[in-house]
Amino acid sequence: MNDKKEADMQQQEREQIVELGSDITRSSKGNIYTLTIIGQVEGHQVLPETAKTTKYEHVLPLLAGIEESDEIDGLLLLLNTVGGDIEAGLAIAEMIAGMKKPTVSLVLGGGHSIGIPLAVCTKKSFITPTASMTVHPVRMTGLVVGAPQTFRYFQRIQEQIADFVTANSGISKKQFESYMMATGEMATDVGTILYGKEAVSSGLIDRLGGLSDALSSLHKMIEKRRKPQ
């Protein structure tokens, strides 16, 4: 019976790797759930099948399960995302920021646009030296009503993003907004591209490092949480 249960668990974990890009690593240091945020964060609109996406309706209940599970000690969040739906990205970021369990993020390749709140929402954030993060104003595709109310709506969303990022990182709101509205950095756009060292020196990301550094930090958090108060 135990063998069947273990086999079912292994099968379920294999399916999660394929479907969600997630995995559970069990060791004496703690059980870590690894979750990837890749491609575009998909929101209320279904993206084409040719696009790599992270679906928020999959991630939200998964995060709730991780927080409640007695078998999982911590969350490792791996990011390589171009951004995507603002509300969906913020929803995931808010869920992770509200977790009591140890959480660590690692930006690999890119953590652009709405990927920035996702990168800073964990208790500790890391970025590799070659990874980049693009800070830019809120954009919207499709038909937009040319009215003052629309402009104000964009402003309010930008304020929400800036407030969240500054509350969950070491960067000041003034500095973040200056990156967001900078000119001369990108050929046909407004904003700033930050690479690994720049992201850390600005206070946006906590530390420069790789996978071993992120895991080491997570193990220390788990060990501290296990100790009786």
C-alpha cells in the first residue's frame, strides 16, 4: 500500500514538472518546492499556443497548497519572464508576499516588467550577473479610450506597482520611478534595463548569486524556522 502511494506521488510530481515546471526536492535540510515563472504571465486572455506562459489560475491554488502543506518547508521561485498581465502578476506576487513559509527568488535570464514584483515578493531575492530586469511604465495593447480617465487609470496602476516593489525591496520609490520614466536607455521606449550588479546596487534585488546561493539562503531560513522559539 505504501509502495503504491509513493508511486502515485512520484507520478504526480512528474506531471507537475511537465505541466507547471515545478518540482519538490526532499532532503534532511528541508522539503523545497521549486516553481518557475517563465515566458509571459497569462491573465484573463488566453495567449497563443506558440507562446510560453505561466497561467495564474494554476499558480494561485498551488501557492495556497504550499503554504498549508505540512510536507513543504520552503519555496524557491525561479524567474525567466518577459512580463505579461499586470493584475495576474500582482496577484501571484501578493500571494507569495503573504506567505509565512521561507521563500527565495532567483532571476535567471530576465525578470522584466511585471516580473519585477514577482522577483521582490519573496523574503530574499537573488539575481545572476548576466540576468536583466526592464523597468518601464504601464503599457496596454488593443483599443484604448483616449480620455483623461484612462491616463489616470494608468497612473494609479503604476503607483500600485511602485508601492509594492518599494515595500518589498530596498529601492526607494523615487529611484524606482526615475528608472521607470527614464529616456535614452532604450531605442524606441521609455524605461531602464538593469543587469545583475545594477539591480543589487540599486536595492531592487537583495543579492548577486546563483542557484547554490539561493538554496543556501532558503536552507538557513528553514533551519531558523524549525528551531523552537
